[in-house]
Amino acid sequence: MKKLIAGSILLVSSSAALAVAPGGPDCGWGNMLFEGQSGLGPHWIATTTNGTSGNKTFGMTSGTNGCSTGGTLTYGGSSLVSNMMDELSEDVARGHGDALNAVAVSMGVEKADRELFAKVAHDNFNAIFPNENVTAKEVTASLNALMKADPRLAKYAA
């Protein structure tokens, strides 16, 4: 029973987080129906309405329903890198490992170039992890800079 309740709370809270998401904060019929309301209930129902009817997708492609694709998408959670800094630093030091591979995948590095990505990261460990207080944002920026400097990896750099 506890798992069912925890799962329901997770589902509802993750669904509510999507109420202000791609397409803009005013996008979709659910947002139109519950305009001006706040709280978990209206957000959840608005998101469910937008998701089940496909009107948000239609609105983004047609420029209707209060939707726009002109804004920049954001993410309020933590990045993959920040969730595994210790494992990543160990893998970069070794030159291989699951965390290093996961970061390569998340950065869009194709399978054929992942070995090169791992080698470049390993060869530049001190540039990526200059001290023990380096942040995930700094690590990601360093990886991007290294990829930009490599002719084969440059296509993956942000």
C-alpha cells in the first residue's frame, strides 16, 4: 500500500511539473480551462488534459492554443553530471567506466566516438577536475571545451 501511495505521489508531482513546460506557460486547452487557478489539482488536471488530447503538440506546430516554440527550454532538476561526480571523476581517471559512458551518451556522443571521448577526458583529467571543489557545471563546460577542440568530437559540443 505504501508503494502505491508513493508511486501515486511521484506520478502526480511529476505530472504537475509539466504544467509549465514546452510550448510556453500558457500552452494548451488545459491551461485555458484552468486559467488563474493554482495548486496541485488544477495543474495536474491541466497537464492531463494537455497530454491526453494532443492539443499542446498541435498548438506548438500550428502556433495556436497559446503555444509557442520561441522560448528556451529549461530544466529545474540536477544534471546527470552532478548526480555522479564521484563516479565520473574515477572513470575519467581510469579512462573508462559506466559513468563516463553515461555522460558521453547524454552529451550525444555516438557509439563510434565514445572511446575517443573517454581518451580525451582521461588525457585531460586535470583540466576537467582541477580541484576537489569543482562543480558539475564547470566539469560540463570543460568537457564541452575539450570536445570543441577535437576535430572528431566538435560536432557534439554544445
